[in-house]
Amino acid sequence: MIDTHCHLDFDSFAEDLEQVLERAQLAGVTSFVNPSVDLESCKNALSLYRRWPQVHVAIGIHPNSCQDFDDSSLERLRELACQPGIVAIGEIGLDYYRNRCPPETQRRALRSQLRLAAECALPVIIHNREAAEDLLPILAEHARSLSPAMRERPGVLHSFSASAEVAWQALKLGYFLGFTGPVTFRKAEELRGIARQVPPDRLLVETDAPFLAPTPRRGKRNEPAWLPYIVDRLAGLHAVSTEKMAQLTADNAGMLFNLPL
């Protein structure tokens, strides 16, 4: 299994990351994508990759961290994009729920980082909180700038929690949809209904650790070893075995992020 979104560089894992990775291995999770949220996080994620090469890196500035985004920020990201271990630009996007940065600043940072992704032929990891009305046109604009090969794997809408209409629009643009712990929550019937309709070749599984622990671990610090709870729930929704869903989502992750399988 591949956890396509976990923040292993966060302080939550500072004391026991080696044990966290060992537990993940025992649970069958053998590869990870660690998205960044700011420039410091980019450096920390790359440090993890140098020690644990199965922890692949996405570099980017999160919409809640883009207050000071400028040309020098973009240039630093461009320099980092050449480093070994980089598989995507992310976590980038729009967040109108927390709204810690002005929306216009968020949109400017997003467009700049999408241009970098196109320039580097890298997929993107997209964060969306209550911003689909602005986000989808920007992603459509980005799609027009991509090569035919990259149009097949432009990126993923991570921790998908939006409407069915947003899902279909994203799928039409070629995006994968990543599902996290909430798909296991008791009251998440609408989300499960969407997940059931997503084509199997566009599904990804992610923990978003240390956040969003799945049922029955809800309320605890999340970790990649709990990815099987999400895989199992998606397997049930698609009426396939857990093993089949694990292989299918690993293949999807390998294709999107160009990972060795």
C-alpha cells in the first residue's frame, strides 16, 4: 500500500518516526508521499527522504502559509524541484474556510506553483476547503498548459470532501481523488456515495497523518499504519477484496507520482 499524503516531518512524529515507519511496514504500507506546507517544511521533508528513501517528497506552499509568498519563494521552490525524491508540487490550493491568507494572495500563489508544476512536468497535490468555485477554473486553465502526457496525471484533490459535482468536474480534468479517514466515519454517507462512483483507476488512499484518524482510531494521532482502514472501506464500496483495492490504489499512486512499485 502507498500512503499518498502524510506529514511525517511534523513535530507530532519528532519522537518516534522510526517506530511509526516500522508499524507502517508491518501493516503493509511500504511507500509514502510527504507534502510540504512551507519552505521550512520542504527542507525538512527532503531531509527525511535522504534518510528514508521510501518517504517521497512534494514541495509547495500551503494556502494557509502563503502570506509572504513572492517571486523569491517561487525561485526557492524552483531550485528545490531539481532535488532527488521530488515527486509532486504540493500541498497547494485554496482554503476559504480558515482564510488565513487573503483569497487573492492564495490564488496568486496557487497559479505560480501550478506554472512551476507544468514547467517541471510534475503532478500537483491540491488542497480545497470551500473554494471549489474559484479552484476549478484555475485547474482547468492549468490543464490547458500541460503536455498530453501530463494531462493524464495532472494531480490529486487530496482528502476529498467536496460535492459530487466538484468530483465529476475534477475527474473530467483528469484528476485523481484522494480519500482519507472521514470516508470511514459513521455519518459520512454522502462522501461514501461519491467514493463509490469514482472510477477505480482514479482512486487514491491517504491518511493525512497526523490528522483525520479513521474509525476506530478517531481522535488519536493518525499514522500511516492505519491506512488499511481506509483501503478496506473503499474495497467494500467497490465490491472488491481489500487486497485488490490495495493493489489498485498502489498502481494509481505509482502512475500519478511515477513511483517504483
